[in-house]
Amino acid sequence: MTDERPVPGHRATAPDLGAFDHLDAPWGELSACVVGAGISGASAARALRELGARVVVVDGADDEHARSRAADLTAIGATVRLGDDTTLPDGVDVVVTSPGMRPDAPLFAAAAKAGIPVWGDVELAWRVRPREGAAPWLAITGTNGKTTTVRMLASILAAAGLRAEAVGNVGTPVLDAVLARDERGGQAYDVLALELSSFQLHWLSPWQEGSRAPRMRAAAVLNIAPDHLDWHGSPEAYAADKGRIFAGAEVACVYNLADPATEELVREADVTEGCRAIGFGLGAPGPSGFGVVEDLLVDRAFVADPRTEAAELAQVADVVPAAPHNVANALAAAALARAYGVDPEAVREGLRAFRPDAHRIAHVATVEDVTYIDDSKATNGHAAAASLAAYPSTVWIAGGLAKGASFDELVAGARDHLRGVVLLGADRAVIRDALARHAPDVPVSEVDATDTGAMDLVVRKAAELARPGDTVLLAPACASMDMFSNYGARGDAFAEAVHRLSGDVS
């Protein structure tokens, strides 16, 4: 898969979407049920109302916050039904769901029985975009690194002088971006960089030649590791949903040479004829690949002769931080940008201009020659493993909600990097047991407190275990909602505790 051959593919049969497959009926004649009144649901309701459709929004919540959202939606002409997101309203032509709604929800079963299509916000965005001259989509998914990579891609596209935006599962809802207009009334964007979650991808219609199902100009799967299994039901179903991003891809399917599961998704993809398989990795690239030669990021895919030529894109030092997994993210972003025709100089300038969001391997402070790193965004074992691999000697802070995951593989792979471990959160015992099996000589300290002072105790225990030159790494491998409102709040609490430890409380 590192040569010039197109991606092999098979042809799937698209489901019967009735009148909605051609969408010739004016939107004003159609009625839609939007499931969920959160960010994506509200975006869908606004878009449908702007197009003239009749809209019923259903949401299972009926608290003060939900009623406030309902008032906003009622003001634009939508009907809102709170406290019931299980009953299909009468007379609807299509259901548009928020990404996180479980596919086995009763409302979706009722829709299937009635022959009513169910779309996510991404499918709706694709179907309402202009038929001529619409901004192409460059899309990214994976278990980890999606947000960083899509923002890198947007930075590269901007450096090329393109009007681009990171949308989808991050930043602007994709529907809002598709419908946005510039001061002259034209489309606001030349190209869109999409981050797509497994939930969003699950709701995409199967693609086949000639269908109106979504397809990407180019797409990338960064990595695959078991996640959200309580929602998808199995690792195989989770991976299959991730693979939907390649369906219909026009120019390139980008995969991770270090993760065979991503290449397998490319092999199974049904794509546009001529689409190429493009691998990226941290070694020297082969033809049709992206990789690293000495301290350079190199493209051997989008050059005149991939057998004999390579394009220098950037230096490793242009990627901040230059941790191995972040360099891999940069290569994936560069591959998508090059698939779109961006020149090497823009790749370099875009990477130089990019800085990661908070709580992603962020340096907090150095205290008594011990470095404190906030990677609270590492909410699963795959992400935590990447962080742990970047530091030679680490006091690891881990724990939270495990989401049904096991940690044996993570601990076995990281044990040689561990000076010690501090555990917190509801499911810390699962990690403790894995440490006992695979790293029995590593000192482990537990914090069972869950109040606002718990992180101070965690940081103090980590400081006691650390030695000069070590890294104290918050990479919890778990979700945060057992103790914090989100991973950002967890990271903030860690940083504040580190600053109190250092005496810097300004």
C-alpha cells in the first residue's frame, strides 16, 4: 500500500432513502424530527428552519437548562418536546440525530419500522450544501489525535491562503460552516477540515457511485484502539464506523503505517476510482508515503515521480511539541493538505504557526528539576500510551472513569518508563490491578478523596515519588466525569495544584 496503486474497493448497496435520496422536494414541503437540543441538534434545527422545513425537536431532558434551549428554538419557529426523546412524532419525513444518541434508542427503531431515514448532522450538512462549487471536505478520525490534527490541517490551509475552518466534532458545527456566507453572499469557506467522531460516522449513509451520500476529497484515520465500546457494542463495530470516513474518497485515503488496523480499513473501503492509499509513519517513507528522514518531514506521494523524488515539508522542530505521536499527527495533516494541492512551503508555515489546545501534553511548570505535564485530554489507554512513550522516566497520574476498558497492554508497554504511579478516581482499582500484574515493582500511591482538594494531594504524592529529571505526567487514560465536569477542568485543577506546590500562585 505504499505504491501508486489505487485503493482496492468493493461496492456496497445503498439503503432505500425514498424521496430523500434525490432531495428534489423543496425543503419547505418536508418535516424533520431533530433528536437532541444540544450544540449539534440546535445547529440542525436552525439550518432546517432556514431552509423552510417544519421542525420538531425532541429532548429527553426537562430541566432549567433544557427549557432555556427550548425557548431559543421555539423563537425560530421549531416545535420543542421536552422529557421524551423516545417517541417518534407523527408526520415526519426524516430524523436528524445528535451524534451521541445510542443507535438502539426506541425512536430510531420506530423510524426504521416506518421507513424514515435517520441522518446525523454531518449527513444533513452534506445534503444541504450547494450542488455546484461547494467547499470540498478533508476529514480526519481516529481514537486519538483528531483535534490536534484537524487544527494543524486548518493552520496549513490558512497558510496556503485558503479560507478554511476546523469543523465537525471540534470548533464550528459543520452545518453552520456549510451555510455560512461571506460579505458578497457566496460561500464563506474554500475548504473545510472536518474532525469526525465514531458517533458522527456511524450515522453516515453507505456510499456508492452516483449516490448523494457524503464523500470526502481526502480522509485520514490516525489510529484505532478500542473505545466507546458501551456505545458501539464491540471493537469490530467501532472500527467499522471509523472506516466509514473513507467511503467515496476521491483523492486519498491516509492511514498510519504503525497501525495495521487503519490500513485494513483502507483495503475494505469503497472509494472513487483513482483514489490512492497514502501511508504515514515516523520512518523514512517509501513511494506514496509520508515520513521522517533525519530531522525532516518528507512527502514521497504528491511529487512528479514518487520513485525518485521527495518534497521536504518541514523540520521536526517545526512541530510543537515534537513528541513522536504529535509528529505523526503533523504528517497526517500534511498528507491531507498535499492531497488538496497545498505546496510544501505552506505546510511548513502552517505547522510553525500551530500551537496545540490546552491539556494536550502541555508544559505546566518545572519544580526542583521535575517537569509537570498536563495531558488531561488522554482519556483512554491509547492516548495515555502515546504520552508515556514520550518521556523516559515518569511519575504517572492516572484514573477516573474507565468506560469498560482494560489497562494490561498499556501498563505492560509503559512499565519501563515508570518511576511511580498516583491513582485517583472511581475506577482506579482497574489500573491498580494491571500494575500489580505487569509492573509489581513500581511504587503506587492512591488518593481516594474526591473533593476540591484531591488534586493537591495527588500532586504532592507525585512530587514525593519523583526524582530530579523526571516528568510528572497527568495522562489519566480515563474519562473525568466522576470527579470533574470535563477533562479541561481536571487539567486546570492539576495545573493549579502544581503552581501551589511551587509557590507560584499569582
